[in-house]
Amino acid sequence: MPVIVIANPKGGVGKSTIATNLAGYFAKQGHKVMLGDADVQQSSRAWLALRPGSLPAIAAWEIENGHVARPPRGTTHIVLDTPAGLGGARLEEVLRIADKVIVPLQASMFDILATQAFLEGLKSRHGNRHIGVLGMRVNARTRAADQLAHYVSNLGLPVLGYLRETQNYVQLAAHGATLWDVAQSRVEKDIEQWGPLVNWARQ
Ligand SMILES: Nc1ncnc2c1ncn2[C@@H]1O[C@H](COP(=O)(O)OP(=O)(O)OP(=O)(O)O)[C@@H](O)[C@H]1O
Ligand SMILES: [Mg+2]
């Protein structure tokens, strides 16, 4: 039962967007997925409450007072959203159960600098194998994307892909939906961009 944690102490980089869409992917594949939310804002939890019953089910993994407990039996996949500013003992607790950590990162020097210590800490804790960086709101064919790739490869970590800036994520989230819940033609480009990420996540 893989536990995939989405983390970056920097706020607003797309953690909840990735957590909800990744959970939506597993649900669409017919897996018994749970989405946990270690965030006091409970963004993913609030999103789940919006999700129509007609869409592939995603169960809520309750996290009490920020403490992660064992998920229920029968669960096959777990995606865990985390808050900005997560560090110290709470971060340790989350990482202890993580099989994989996805770190969304925007392609700006400020974001990179804000995330550097976190990535280095993760690396020494987990080893490279379990950590992947996802370029967020970035066009893969730009200098900014090259800079991000250069920085991430210098740390010895993989770039799992790049997600473009699009209102699709904003609009889908407002309805408790993901890329996998709507007509493919509407989100074709985005589904394509998720290819390498979901391959890495499900291995
Ligand atoms: N690729 C994208 N294109 C356009 N908008 C995006 C994209 N990714 C995320 N957003 C939007 O950016 C905002 C922040 O994203 P999100 O809430 O996923 O970040 P977060 O890291 O979870 O934030 P926080 O640190 O506050 O928990 C949201 O309104 C989201 O819809
Ligand atoms: Mg969030």
C-alpha cells in the first residue's frame, strides 16, 4: 500500500492540486484510494466534501490533531496532502510513513531558494529513490524550466515532469473533480503532462 506524500514548506505551490488529482487518478484506475490531509486549512478535505458521489470514490483519511494513524484495511493507495510550513516533529511523523514524496516546485529563484533546505533534508532522510520534484505552472520549453531542471539534477533528484499553468485545475477543484473525471478532450494536454508522474507514483 504505497503512501505518497505531497510536500513543500512553501505555500501555494500546488500541493493540494497535485494531491487531489493524484488521488483522482488512482480512483479512476479502480483502486481503493484514501486522501489524507495533514493541513489545518484542510483544503483536500474540503475538496472531498465537494466531490459528487457519481465520480470514482476517494475516501477521506482522518488525521486527528495532525497525527497520522494507520489507514483502514482494504486501502490500496494513500495520498497525503500537507500544509505549508510543515517542519520539525510533524514533518518527521509524516515522512516516517511515506513511501514516496512529491515536491511541487515553481520555476522561480525565490521558490527554489525557499525549497532548497527542505529538499536537502528530504534527501538525507529518504535517499533519492523516493523523492521526485514536479515543476509547477511552468512551460517545459522555457529557460525557467531548464533552470529548474538544472537545479534539481544538481541535487541528484529526478524532475517528474512539468504541469502548465491552466484554469482547468482551478475549475475542476471547484467541483470536487480531477482531470480524470471530465471529457478527455477538454484536458488532453494536462493528462499528457501527468504521464511520467503517474508512472513514477504507481511503481
Ligand atoms: N498548474 C496550475 N495552473 C493554474 N493554477 C494552479 C495550478 N496549480 C495550482 N493552481 C492554483 O494555485 C492555487 C494554489 O494551489 P494549491 O492550493 O494546490 O497550493 P498549495 O501548495 O496546496 O497551497 P498551501 O501551501 O496554501 O496549502 C490554487 O488556487 C490552485 O487552484
Ligand atoms: Mg494546500
